Amino acid sequence: MQQLKDFLESKVQEYNQPLFIKDDPICIPHLFTKKQDIEIAGFFAAIFAWGNRTTIINKSKELLQLMDNAPHDFCVNHELTDLKKLLAFKHRTFNTTDLLYFVAFFKHHYILHNTLEKAFTLGLQKTNETVENGLITFHHYFFSLEDIPHRTKKHIASPEKNSSCKRLNMFLRWMVRRDKKGVDFGIWKNISPAQLVCPIDVHVARVAKRFNLLNRSQTDWNAALELTAYLRTLDKDDPVKYDFALFGLGVVEKY
């Protein structure tokens, strides 16, 4: 195990550095300094994060330009006429209907709270081993407004549906993990890095199975928990730092 840990640690060091920001969706929240802008830009970039990374980055920038590159101010203070410029936006299966609901949710939330972290801690206790309860409650809260478009529900995953919740777990990694490497933001203080669940997709799962970190065949919530439980044996306080290693090996090195 020590040999494997040393190898993964070396890969974390290799990929957890600013050099890799520009080619990753995390470059989108790095365009901002205001906390709420980082949260909203990061959330959209994470939700858009499936498929080609260049496309994800370009579509995220396109959306933020439509919001005058001030997403928090736009979401909270927009007039009805301001929404017209959003009507042509589309990214894969994410369309105008979905976008308008997201904007409505952000307006609702930020009028009441000054950080999106509150939305993820409504159902989360500090004694919870993982963020599972936080993600479940977030899903219910996100879709608590009136007149929810049914189609929009597919864009926000939940452990209740046994989804791997890869994109939400990635977003949480960005907001919660705290180190001095300059990649993850660490601006949320009420969720512990030890509670994070490793983002898992086909690439990460492939690498994890190759190193016998994962046995489960489906890439679902239970697979995410199984992988994270193993990573916790390597570092109980910051298991998800190994996402850098697994993602780098899977996507960059095609391991």
C-alpha cells in the first residue's frame, strides 16, 4: 500500500498546481475574486462539465458574458428584460428553460443568504462521514421553488437516485479543499475536506479499478463511496486530493 500511496502522492503533486488550471473547467471560477461570483461561475462550470473540456470552458465563458461577467449581481438584480439575452443559450441538453430556473434559484437563495455553502449544509451535520445528506437536501432545496420545469431535474444529481454526483462532488472539491497550491479555493469552512466524496466518472473508475481501489462495476453513488473509503485509508483528512492523481492518470495520461 505504501508504494501505491507514494505513487498517487507524486501524481497529486504533479497535477495539483496552477499550470493545469487553464485547461480545466476550474479556470472559470478562477476568473473571479468575489466569493459569490466564484460560487455561481463554479457551479455552472461544474454542471456543464461533461464531454469536451474546451467546449465546457467556452460555453461557460459565453454564459458569463451574457451575465456581464458579474453573475451574482445579474442573478440577484436582473430585470425581466435582462433575461432576454439568455434565451439563445444552450449547452448540450441544458437549455433556456433550465437556465432561467437556475437564475431564479440563485436569486431566491442569495436574497436570503450571502453564500451558496448554506444550500449544501442544510441537511449536513459535522458528524456525518460524507456529504451524502448535504447533497440530498440540496437537491430538495434547489427544486423547492414554484413551477419547477420537470426537465431541469436531470441536471442536478442526487445520491437518492444512486447517481455518482460527479459534477456536484467536483464543485464541492473546488469550494471546500484547502491547501496552498492555488487550484482549489477552500472558501467554504462549514464542510470538512474529510467529508468530501471523490468525483467519479468512467476515466477515474477505469484508473481506480486498474489499481484495485474499486471493485464495483457500475459508476454510481456506491462506487463513489467505495472509492472514497479506500482513499480515506491513504489520507483520512483529505481523501479527495487523490482526484488530481486519478483524473490526471485517466484523462491526461490515458492510463
